[in-house]
Amino acid sequence: MQEFLEKAKQWLTPTFDKETQTEIQNLINNNPKDLADRFYKDLEFGTGGMRGTMGAGTNRINKYTLGKATQGLSNYLLENVNKPQLSVVIAYDCRHNSKKFAKIVADVLSANNIKVFLFEDLRPTPELSFAVRHLGCDAGIVLTASHNPPEYNGYKVYWADGGQIVPPQDSGIIGKVNALDFSEINFNANENLIEVVGKKIDNAFIDASVKNGTLSDKINRNNLKIVFTSLHGTSIMSIPDALAKAGYTDVNIVEEQRKPDGDFPTVKSPNPEEPEALEMATDLANKIGADIVIGTDPDCDRLGVAVRDTDGNMKLMNGNQTMVVMTDFLLRKWKQENKINGKQFVGSTIVSTELVNDVANNYGVETKVGLTGFKWIAKMVKDFPELELIGGGEESFGYMVGDFVRDKDAVTACLLACEVAAYAKQNGSSFYEELLNIYVENKFYKEHLIAITKKGMDGAAEIKKMLSDMRNNPLTMIDGEKVESLSDYQASTKKNIITGEVTTIDLPKSNVLIYQTESGTRIAARPSGTEPKIKFYFSVNTSLDNTENAEKVEKELDAKIQRIIKEMNLN
């Protein structure tokens, strides 16, 4: 506790403003436990950048932690990018303090003689990724905490290619940040270097989204009835306009959730992975007989899709299912246009469904599989310039079409999901039936995610122990199936549990474990990069002889997953 106290007392010096000093002094006097949580570590860049709850302290999002990150980024840019005038574009979402934080970040960059393009108002994260390349910037920053609770905010850094920072830039920037003292942050803005941007970039982004997300002039878009909700987030700035420009005329917006609001008053969590978050949208869909529901998270990089099942009920697709259907649709279109020539690939991640690999293989297209997080799919585009990315997705409800945006992009993905639904409808099928046909042609894959929250110092220790136990005392049986292999991405090894053979994993190190049985059952475990959680990903599969048996087979796979969860004492 003394160590945290000494660290906290540094925040009582004149480097920090009076408001911050008062907040810290109150914690020292009245709340030592909260003080410890605020200072026991520094916020770090994870899979989604720097994200945390707002407040004073090194383990919080505030003027000084953001200022330090930005000063470190400025120092790195100035030392590593040889240009007469560096430039950075900044966007922000609907969260509390996002606009204020964006201006603070702009001030620090401009104080370091870096040109800043600052969006006039909240904008989707994918538009920021697009704007980096559109404006020819050296980096981009977005202030967002994605789907985290209202008390959170965050900071993501993008490089000149429009993708989030990856090696070597990430460690280089972090090194610069860690080498700084808070007193070295230059907050003295040069307003002449801050240019406010907006509509012109919006128009270019929407035009590009429509070009990439609409694939045929033979699709009757007037015939698709859509319900859309922005869940109080930034997508309201882009998706309605994109749908209209693409030719969708029957778009019904959930009005109660239209207005951007950092409190997200109508939902427990603004997370489109949660059925509850889309409840108002599915209620409206049932009321008006809509074909498809689209909901996006606050910064508009992920989308939830609900469609009619074979009984006519609205069914929320999981991220794996959506990415498989959209990837298959893209590949089919590419094949029809004779564009597949061995120089294309599909992007996925190690915790996403293996079904997408099977689907791509059916079309003679390779799937490149990277670590969790879209920055690794963006890196694939950079690492393989001779290849074209058709599309890329991950289980956590993210997708990108092509590479004009180098991050998950709910705007273009929304257009593509509607394209699939409209095309299927006019051909006597549906989005859901397209999924079932893929299962029949390949296998029925069912995935399930459990996220267990463990807050604070004690929680971090518990998460560490859970992963250590799984690493050092590996499972040998899962639901009666022999474990064939354990992949340890931290150690970069894949061990065959049956033969003892060890092979090397050629990916950057990451704290992820994946068990696989002889029958193809998979369990992955990893700590969240953005929240105090440990995540377990379950994947099971079996053959499906025809679509009529889908419900029965799905129940069997669901029961299998529940048995595994019980066996692992995770329920």
C-alpha cells in the first residue's frame, strides 16, 4: 500500500491541475482501496488499445494518461517518420468526455508541431481508419471504449496504413510513453495546426462503403424491410445515409435509441452480442414484419444481426455465423465474376470458427489466421501486398470487406448483411437458410463464449492462476473425447498430447491457450485485452444431413457445450 501511496502523492504536485489534486487527496484520506486500484498499474495498450474507467490515477483514463500516451506517440513520430510536416487525424465517439479528451489529444499533438485533423463531431471508428489513408496522415487516434460500460473511455492508435498499431510501432510507441514523466507532456496547443474536418470525409467514406458493400445491380433492395438501431452510438452518423445511398428504402430506425448518449439509457450494455441489447429492435421487427435487424456498438465497428429462422422467429446470429454467411456470399460473387485466381485470401483469427476456413477452401481461397484483434487482419494486408483481401472477420461480431478500411467496419458490413438478405429473399431463400445450407455442405459448427469478470488486483491474480493451471495441468479428455493438442501462443508451441510431439507456432506471442480434441472440439482461453475478464471460447461440430434436422442437431451441440462448461466448473 505504501508503494501506491508514494505514486499517488506525485499527483499532488503542480504538474497536475487543482481538480486532479483534490480528487487524489480525497482518496488518500477516505478510500485507500480505490486509491490502490487507481495506482497499482499503468494502463497499457492491449488488443484494442488503451481502455479503462475514467478518473484520476495511472490506471485510469484522464487528461494526463491520454496526454502521456499522445506525447509518447508524438516523440515516436518525430523520431521515426522523416517528413517536413507530420499529420494525425482524430475521431471520437458518444462517450462522456470523448469530445473534451479529443481536443486535449489534439492540443498535445499540435504543441509538438504535428498537424491535426479533428472531426467536428462524433464519427464511427471505421471512418477514422478510412480517413488516415484518405488524408495521407501518418497516424490516427480514436477516443472510444467500444461496448464497455458508461464509466469507460479509451484511446486507439492507427498507423499510416489505416490499421491499428502492430509491431514494431506498438512497442516503439509504448517505450516512448513509458520513458516519459507526466511533467514532460506539452499541453500548449498550436491552434493554427488544428483543422476541423467533417462532411467532405463523410461523403467519401459513405461512397467507398457503398461501392464495397453492394455487389450486384440485380438485387431488389426495395423489397427488404430493415430495422436498424445505433444503440445510442456513432453509427447514426453513417449507416442510415449509407443504406439510403445503396438503394434500401424500407429502413426503420429504433427512435428511442437514435440519439447518441454515453449513458446508453435503454440497455444494460450497448453490446450487440447481447440479445437484450437488440430487444427493442427485434420487438419493432416483429411489429412491422421486418426481414432483418442490424444493431451496432457505440463506435460502430461491430454489428449484431438478427434474421428470421425457418419458423419465422427473429434469431440473433453470433459473430461466427454472420462472418461465415457474408464470406460465402463474397466468395460466390467473386467466383461468378471469375475474379478468383489464387491471389486472394480471407482473414480470420485463432478464436474464430474454423468453418470459415472450410468455406474459403471450397472456393480455392486461402484463409490466413492471426491473433485476436482486427489489427492482425489489417497487418495481413500489409504483409502480403501481392494478395487481395476479399473479406475478414472474427467471432466478436466484427467484419471488414476488402481493405479500404483497415479495421472492423459495421457500416460496410451492415450493407453486406442486407445485400445477403435481399439477394436471398428475391431467390426464395433467407439469410438463415443460407447459413443452414453452408452447414449441410460442410459441417454444423456451434460456438459459445463465456466471459468471467475478475476486477482489480485480486481479479488479475485469479485470471493469471486460471490460465497457469490450464497451461501446466492440461486437460486430457473433453466430454469423453481425447485431447489431441494444446496450442500455447505465449510459448509459441503446439504440443500433441497423444504423441508428445511439439511444433512451433509462427505468430507473435499472446497469452492464449487452445485445446483441440480428435473430433475437432476446441476450447480457447485468453484474458480480455480491454476488460478485467477471462474469456473461454467453445467450438463443437457435427455433420448435418439436411436443413430440416438443423434444430435437432443444434440442440445436441448446445447440450455438448453445456456439458463441457460443467466439466470445467465454469458455470
